[in-house]
Amino acid sequence: MTEGALDIDGGSLAATRAFSLAYLGARIILLLLLARAGRHAPAARPFIRTYLRGFGAGAALWALSIVLPAPARYVLWGASLALELAVPWQVWRSMHPSAAVSPSHIPERFGLFTIIVLGESISAVVRGLAGTQWESRAVAVAALGFGIGVCVWWIYFRHLERAIGRVKLGSGQPYMYSHIPLLVGIVVMGTGIEHAIRESGADLFREGTFGLLWNGVYLWALAGWLLHHVMHPRESRAAALRYAGTLAVLLAANLASRFLSPLSAMGLLLFCLLVLLVEEERIHRTVARRGND
């Protein structure tokens, strides 16, 4: 786990209970705000009632988890989150087919959230350097990790730029939920980069560091294709082939880097992402030229 994060396995009963109470408090505030919105927006009351029932049940599960020991507590956390993630889908299924979210506001909000997550990943480079001696290999691995973060940022915001105000997002749920693996992948990748810097002087990565780094990249690449499919369904087949090729190259790089030093493995990963970035830029410019003709 990264410094300052809650270690679920080793966390004390008091620490997890405090986390449960804080989260439950946030959910109660949300329920109160939804109830207030229902009073002032009569047309939205049928949908708000669904949210209140679903989120209320999720909050009840979370409240019950406070009095239960591990691992039952964590099972209830997972059940509560799964229930709350399912509620918006049910709401949008019951709405009028023509109802749609703003094609500019939602991507802008998620873009801002993604910037925050990317910032945390870049800060992982700083934490990695702070936890080791500033030797040449550590600085080189940190530079490569920063380059990986830049590639991830650049590719994502080319997607975002093409999405804002130009595509129909419908209910917005597929677009929003596609960000779950993307954001998780960025966080996992950033944690892997942090550990990679600390292990820069070793002959090989530790198994845990290796898994963090590559599994984060896999999640991020999968989410990249999902976003392509949601925003540009007509181009999704070409995007699927492109990202399938990327995953195949990453898998080959994964197998090869098991036998490489941390510096070489990070360089190989950055090279793969640069190839994808160049290809995305080529396609982006081709589409732009067609739009101007």
C-alpha cells in the first residue's frame, strides 16, 4: 500500500470503523440532499425515489458493517457499493428514451476528476524518489515513469477533446462507468511506478511491483477501448483492433520484461505507450482533415 493509504489487511478495528462512520456520514448527507431535491422538483420525484431506496439500502448495509468484524465488514462494503452502482442504471432504464445527459458537462467533469487522479500518479514519482537515494538509475526510472504518465494524460485528453459537445452520450452511464477501470488502472499504474523507482537498483522487479505496473496498464488500455466504443461506435471496430494490438504488444513486453532490469522494463513500457500515442495522433489528424473537407 502507498504511504497514508488505509491498509485493509493490517488496519485496526478502530481505523476501519472510523472510515465506515465517515463514509456513512457522507451517504446520509447525499440522501438528505436528494430528499430536498424531490421536494422542489416534482417532475423528478419518481427517479429520486428510486435513488433514495437504492442509496438508502446501500447506506443501511454500510451502517450494519460498523458492528460486524472482518471479513464480514468488507463483504458488506462490497455489497453496498455494488448496489449503489446499479441504481443509476435502473433509473436511466425507466426514463424517457430521448432523455440524455449534457455531452459537454459530463466529459468536462470527468476530465477534471481524471486530472486529479493523474496528479496523484505523478506525485507517486516524487514519493518514489523521496524513498530512495538519488542515484542515476533511480532518476532514469523516475523520468521514464513521468513519461508514462504524460502518455496516459495525452491519450486520454485526445479522447476527451473529441467527445466534448460532439457525441451523443445518451444516459451517460456507459461513458461514466467506463472510467472505473480507467481510473483504477491509473492509480494502480502510479503505485507500480512508485515501487519501480524504489527498486531501480535491483536486477529484477519484485512480483508485486511487476503486477501493479502491468495490470494497471492493462486496465487503462481496456478502458481506452471502452471509451472509444461508447463515444464513437462506428469506429469501435478499428479501435478494438488497435487496442487489441496494443494489449498483445504489452503482453509480449510483459513476458520479456520479466527478465529485464527495472530500467529496461520501464523503457519498454514507455516505448509501447509512445507507439500507441503516435497512432492515436495519426488517426486524430486524419479524422480532423476529413471533417474540414
